[in-house]
Amino acid sequence: MTTRLERTVTYGILALFSVIALTPVIGILSTAFGSQDSLDTGFSLPEGGLHWSNFADAWNRGHFGTYLGNSVLVTVAVVAATTVLAVLAAYAFGVMRFPGSTVLFYLFVIGLTLPQEALVVPLYFDLRYAELTDTYWALILPQTAQSLAFGVFWMRTYFRGSARSVIEAARIDGANTWTTLWRVLVPMGRPAISTMVVITFMWTWNEFLMALVMVSDEAHRTVPLGLAFFQGQHSSDAALLAAASVLIALPVVVVYVALQRRFIEGMLGGAVKE
């Protein structure tokens, strides 16, 4: 039983860290709704009310409609491909037994240790040789490969921790390997899959270096790259920059809020375990 003093200290610590975490967010929102003529970037209330027009101005001046469409296309493709491939590979590594499975799994894990900066230059020359630079494939293929390392590691942990009795019961009922995966384990593993989807979405949506190296034409820019160019053109307009940052971060917030419950369930343990 916790005492009242312990509860008070716990809530006090949580409140302190909440304030620390929310301070930058409040500052950005305060600046985004402020006047474009004002040089204040603090936490004071905007003069003359909330300036919602900042978001429309940032959207139109920065061509974020095009960039947003590019980011949605790339992110959806990467998340979908990563989810399907990671589930299939992790099921093979976590449930099935075949020669060389351990070696192949650790080859996937090595991908978690390789820094992107060490791969992006040779990867650029390979894609340029294949005439894939300045295309969506130059963004989708490398980011899918990068995300697979984490996806396979994450989902293999879930499959290895799944209730063996459930798998054996499915096989006794006549379910083959494919049916056991998609009809039994995948529905049980929705929290784990949702966690992987959210993390992969955030990584892909915020990816900057890959887009900077692989894309040179404006038609294929993603929102992080578009924001960098927008910042160079409007470096003195804090309100527009803050409004553009809010617009770019909003999809990530929406996806997290929509999958928050399953994301937390996946982080805390996921599906049924013995």
C-alpha cells in the first residue's frame, strides 16, 4: 500500500516532467498563432487574437500540399511493405525451424547497428546507376530496407513469446502454416503490429537525410525536406516557420492518438503469453 506522501511525490514528479515536456510544444503553438509582424517567440498570448491565417500562408507559400502528398505516398508504401515483410520474416524466424535461421536473423539485426550516414553515399551511386534517383522508389526502397531490421526483430520477439498451446491447437484443428499466421497469430498480435506501424511511420515521415540525398527536384520532395527549404526562404519569419512545423507534425500526432491504446499495449507486452 502506498502512502499519501509517496503518491504526492509521484504525482509531483509526473507533473514536473509533464511541464518540461509540454513547454516546447506550448512555445511553438504560441509562436504559430502569433502575428507575423511580431518578433516575440515566447509564451505570451498572441496580440489581436489567434492568427489562423499563418497556417494558410505557410501552406501556400511553402507548397506543402505537394510535399504532404509525397510524404503520404512514401510513408504508406514503406509502412505497408515493412509490415507485411516483417511479419512474414519474423514468423519464419520465430516459429518455424530451418537451417541457417539464426545466422539469417542476426544478419537482419546487424541492420540496426549500421549508421545511415555510412550507407547513404554508396546507396546513392547504386540507385543512380539503376536510374532510380529523383523517383519515389529512391525513397521507398531504402527506407523499407532500413525499417525491416527493426520490424523483424520486434515481431520475432512477439512470435517467440506467443502462447505455444494456441499454435499447437491451431495445427491440431488442421490449420496450415499460412492459416496459423494470418488467422491466429496476426489478430492476437495487433498491439505489437500497431507499435511497429507507429514507430515505422514516425521514422519514415521524419526522414530527412535520405530525401536530401536521393531527391533533387521539387516534385518529389517530402515535408521535412520542404520545411528545410522553406526555412531558408523565411528564416526571419518565426510565425510562419512555427505554423509550418505544426502542419508537418500534425499527421504524426493524429496517427499516434489513433493507435495510442494498442501502441501502449504493444510496448507493455502485446498479446497473450504463457
